[in-house]
Amino acid sequence: MPRRAATLAAASVIVAAGLVAVAPAPAGAAVSLRSVVPAPASVQPAAGVTHTLAPGAAIRTAPAAQAQAVGTYLAGILRPSTGYALPVSTTTGTPTDGIALLLSGADPSVGAEGYQLDVTASAITVRAQTPAGLFYGVQTLRQLLPAAVEARTVQAGPWEVAGGRIVDRPRYGYRGAMLDVSRHFFGVDVVKRYLDEISQYKINTLHLHLSDDQGWRIVIDAWPRLATYGGSTQVGGGPGGYYTKAQYTDIVAYAAARHITIVPEIDMPGHTNAAQASYAELNCDNVAPPLYTGTEVGFSSLCVGKEVTYTFVRQVLTELAALTPGPYLHLGGDEAHSTSAADYRTFMNRVQPFAGALGKTVMGWHQIGQADHTPGKVAQFWGTTTSDADLTAAVSKGAKVVMSPANKAYLDMKYTPETPLGLSWAGLIEVRTAYDWDPATLLPGVPASAILGVEAPMWSETLTRLSDIEFMAFPRLPALAEIAWSPQSARTWDDFRVRLGAQGPRWTAQGISFYRSPQVPWASTPPVGGRVEAESFTSQSGVQIVADPAAHGGNRVGYIDNGDWIGFSGVDVAGRTGFTARVSSGGTGGTLQIRSGSATGPLLGSVAVPNTGGYGSYADVTTSLTAGSGALFLVFTGAGGGLFDVDSFALTGGTAPTNLALRRHATADSQCAANEGPEKAVNGTTNGGNADKWCSAGTTRWWRVDLQSSQSVGRVVVRHAGAGGESASLNTRDFDIRASVDGTTWTTVAQVRGNTANVTTSTFAPVTARHLRLDVITATSTTDRAARVYEFEAYAS
């Protein structure tokens, strides 16, 4: 592998408590047709025309099964946020209302993957020549709807789309992303999530790096120890993992439903330690090396002179090809430093025909140009220079090129020196660096006609979880997707950075962890008066249900009983003078108390909840608040049948203090379990149990967060075990809060000793800091230094 050394008014859902957050256009203004990423080839707005998606709208598709599948996919996106039924049916005509997905009538210029989108006051119509084109048209339609459409809970709309026509088609046929599952293993659910995320930007290929020195990730029946032994570890140690054939087939099918082709890579003849450790006969000396968990490259090589090597390669590729319907088999071929130039050519010339015999096209890193040419071969360029002899040789023999220059397209490179993840051997890649280049002119020796497309690789030496992948991919992957899709003439940095900034609320609504690059004007926070959706599954919206022995609300904030309460970490009542909520009740009434800090904290106000006629019949209640500070807690009281439901609420008046750490990227030197990672401490929720905390393990003891820019910090709030429903005896007893500008030199700004409180607030003279850190001084138990932090918040004062 190449990698050297909703809006219940016309407002918006507010960023508070880690809830679904969006920032749509001002009231009455639909999203501009020119706001789409990647930029379309042709946009013709229709002044004064807007389509409003109606509650009774339907989706009608061409009769083809794949067209129907796109319609079902679109309905699955829109139903949760709109609450509309959106039935999907087929049609042979041209509907005059609702949404139509048709395989006829598109502008001929759209080709095999393009589409034509027409929006009138009465209907939305996507036309294409193929189901893939319909799918990409649907991705554009998603971006033309308000950002709240990405929420997984019902929002209020209105769901308006600006009128006009878009005629669009891709610049390149190969638009790829790559995920390294060998250095660190990522399970099926993570890969599916990544497929969902990249498909929004019209990516049509996911290259899976399935083997390397640190791990083999796919079952091969003829060589079973490859997975069971070779897949048993990863960088830094740990359990590793592998895909069964059924799991791999599931990934392939899931990708195909999103019109993404899986390209599997088995790297050879180097990067093979996991295989050689599994089978001694793959080594020239018949001695199996130990499993490897480091990050060095170039030390391993299959034994070129042994016939068993080619039996091995043929059997592996045969089984993999049978599982993979796509056209490519990626043979790696890079960094084979332990293989002589002569042996490299001998090996590659021998194995390339295996792919052809299986009906596949050979793909490899650009060093594969050293070998003889095979028909249709694709060389993937990962260099950092503007010329390369191996690539030139491959092109001269007729190879096509996929452009992945490491200093432009590698998503695992750091954004800045302070980026807590990633490497920097190819340079630092801020968003503009990732965007400001043209594949057709980057390598003067490679003609534009030879370029098949662009791929954005994600190597995983430093990445261990989904949020790490997202943080490194967003916002750079959309930048590279636009390079691959949009005509060069439609691309300018000044225009793109604005369109990209508008994507932020969509990613927030989807729960995507992303880097808020200072080069991008991110969409602003919604008005203070915006509503917060309260009725929602906690895993989707961030609403926290605090453990209470008498709670009957389960996982929903719905029909809650007398004495139950909800705490919203991240919603600070400071400076707020009013409270309003949308409620329903079929009971005999009750009150909604607004308290600060805890369920028994200071009472700031209360409001009666009337009998509204039962669930689904809502009324607004409102009250003024006395001065308070700290997190918002809602407490429900009632007599007899006092059950009621809170659909949404808003704090009004004043300006809410900004939690500088909310959803920023966090790291730690350990975690107790896979679902107790450092990101849980800044996601805006304290959900209880093991579901929503960072837990440290062993003798290690630090957690840190990158605020993404230097800011004034004067107050830190830490919510401990007791705030999340665990025993208060597990609260972190002794800890320091430290601050740093560069992530290297740290200053202690607060010390907490002998703590027994569920929530601690440390106030200090404001300091300028980009990084904050919590160091555990004394263990919460006698066996380790474990800390349980349910939320870490930072404020200017």
C-alpha cells in the first residue's frame, strides 16, 4: 500500500444537547439550485417557482426493478423527517404531481450516469437513461431540500425545492474512495455507513484494501488460516477481524444498491506478512514470520521462485472473483522493496493473466507499470511528483490511470500539524489543497484521454473507529468527488467553499463527525428561538433519558409518567428568559418543571400541561424563566393519569453560551470497550449505562479534544458517572484540566480533588487554547485508573 514512512416554526432545529441540527435558508427561501456538491454541469433556475412537497405526495417510478429500487431508497430518506407516507408505485406516463423517477425523456447529453432534474410548482421529475442516473439525480434532490430532511425524526418543514432544471453528467467514469480495513479492521456496519456517506456525493467505487502485513480480512476456503490467524490482529495489537464470505457478499450487495462497485485488493508481492505468517510454505525458507502490528512497509515478499506461490495467488483470486461482480481485481504491486526488480517483473507477468482468465481487469498501484501490459490494465497513481517512470511506462503500453496523488487525495494525511489523527509524510492536506488541482494537467506526461478517474484513499494506521474515518473524510471527500464529477469549467475554490459550508448542517443532522476547516464558511448556528425536537430515539437525536427507577418512557420521550425527568447536557439555561414546548396529553393534566443542573436543582419555572385530546393532538405551552445556569432538566409531575408527551421545546431570550467542545474531535490513550470511545464525551448527550460515555482502562489516564481553532476558554464542565445513571461511587475523584495551543506544551488550568459530585464545573482565568485535556490523577476503583466521562463541555467563561 502506498503510504510512506425541525423546524416547528419557519426557523430551524437548534444545535443544543447534541440534537439534530440544521441551518436552512432563511424563511421563505428554498435552497438554491446552484448550491449542489458536486457542482452540476448545467443549472437553469426558474425565477419565482417553488415546489412544496405535500403530505399526500407519492413517488412514481419507471417499471424497471432498479428504478423502483431507487424510488424505495428515496422514500426511505424522506419518510423519517417529513412524516409523509410517500407511497412508491410504477408508471408508464409522466406524472403531473409528486416525485417521478423516469427512464425516458432525458437530455441525450446525460449519458449513462447523468440525469435531468426538473422542478415545477406541481411536480419534481428526475429523468435518466439508467437507474444509476436516477440515483445520482436523487442525491441532488436531497441537497435541494432543507437540511432537516436528513434527520431521522419527524420535522415540520415546509419541504420546498426551488424551481428550475439541472442537466448533469460526470466528468469521469471512475469516481472512487478507498478504505484500508487491513491496518485496522472495520466491521460490516462501518463499511455500510461509509457507503451511505460517500454515495451522497456520487462516488461509484469503493476500493477495499483487504490484505496487508498487519491483517488478512477475507475468508479464503482453500487457505483458511489467512483469515483465522492472519486476520487475528491489527496495528497496535487488538483483535483484528475478517469478513466471512456471506458478510463480504452483503457489503457488495449493499454497495450495488447505491450504485457503487466494490474493487477488492489483495496486495502482492509485498505487504504480505499476514499471509506469510499464516502459511510457512509461502516463505522461501519455509519459516513463518510472527504476526506484525507495526506500521513499517517494504519488508515482506512472497517467494517468487516457488510454484506454491502461484497456486496460492490463483486460488485466492478465483475465490475473490467469484464473490465480486465488478470488473476489477486490484493486485497492489507497490512498495515491494524486498523483491528484486527482476523477480517483481517475473511475478507480475505470471499473476496478471490470472485476473484475465477470471474475466477481470487488472488494477494495481502505478509500480505495476514495470510489468508487461495486459488488456485494459489500470494503474493507480499515488505519487507526489509530476512525473513517474513506471506510470509513463504503463500509459505508453495502453494502461488507463486512476489519479490518487498522495499529496492531494490521501484522506489519511493530516489537515494541519495539530490534527490529532493521520500521517504527514505526503504533506498536510487542508481542504483547498484537496480541491485545487486538475487530474488532466497534474502529470504532463499523462494525456487526459488516459485518465479513467479519481480515487480518494483512506489508510488506517491511526484510525480505529467510524468517527475517525468521518473526521478525515469530511470535508475533503466531497472536494475530491467534485473533481471527479464536475466539469473543470464549473469549479472554482471561492464558489466551492461556500457550497461546502452549507453541507455542514446536513452532516450534523446525519451524525457525521467532520473537521470544521477554517478555510470554509460553515453555515451559521440557527437563531436562539429555534425549536429542539424532543420526541426521538436517543441514538438518533441525542435527547438524553436519565436513568430513573420510576421511568416509563423507555427509549422515547413520549407518554412520560409522574416524577420522570430528562436531562439535556449541552443545553445551558444561562441567559434564557422564556420556555415554550409542544405537548400532547390525554390524561388529567400535570406540570412541566424547568430546572437547572439536576432533576432536583433550582426551579426556574413551570407550566401546566392541558388535556389536548390524546397523542398526536398538540398544543403549545409557554412560561417565563427566572435566572439560572447549568444544564436544562425537565421534570414531569401529574396525578393519576397524568401521562403526556413532549414533542419539542425551545429556550428563548438571551444568547446561549456556546459549548466549544461539542462534537469536536476527541482522542484518548485507552477505552474500556468498543462502544465507549473518546468521541462519546463530546457528542452532547449523557444517555446512561455503557451507551454514551468515554471510559478509560488500565494504567493510562488521559483524554483530549481538539477545538479546531485557538479560542478563549474559561470554564469546563465535566459530567461524571452519576450524571449518566451509573453509581456516583464511580465518579472521577481526582483529575486535572490542562490546556494547550499546539497540542504539545500543556498548562494546568484547573485541579479537582476528592470529587463526589455528578457534575463538576471548573472556572478559571480565561486562557487561549486549541486543545483541552483531562488527566485522571486517582483511579475510581482500586484496580485501574478508569474514568467515566459522560460529557465534557468547554465555554469561554
